[in-house]
Amino acid sequence: MITEGEVLEIAQQAIYTILVCSLPILLVSLIVGLLVSIFQTVTSIQEQTLTFVPKIIAVFIAIMLFGSFIINNLSDFIYSLWSDFSLYIG
């Protein structure tokens, strides 16, 4: 039977995997948003919807660039879960 420590270890690995997989896309979105905000401040353009299109394009490009990295991390995590499944059920 699975112990409380093993459950916490699996949860810790899951949270770490989520952070590692989402960090590149979130950083790209943050940097593009910051650059657009600086551009808006310098040019005195106060259009709220101006940030969405560059962010969406940058996130799509980041997904294309980091997609294989994300899929590899997720598949490694899932493979480790399923390979130890017989230990978890008893």
C-alpha cells in the first residue's frame, strides 16, 4: 500500500514538473508584456487591447520552440508514475 510519504513525493514531483513545463511560456509572456507596456508608456498609447496580440503570437512561438521539451518532461513524469504503479496499489 502507498504511504503518506510516497503520496507527498508524487505531489512534489508533479508540482515541480508543472513549474518546469510552464515556466518558459510564462517567462516569454511576461517579457513581451513588459516590453509592450514600456512601449505604451514611451509613446503614450493607452490602448488596453494592444498587449494581447503580441503576447498571443509570442506564446504560440514559445510553444513551437519549447513544445518538445514540455512533452518530454511530461512523458517522463507519466512514465515514472505508470512504471511504479504496481508498487502503489499494493
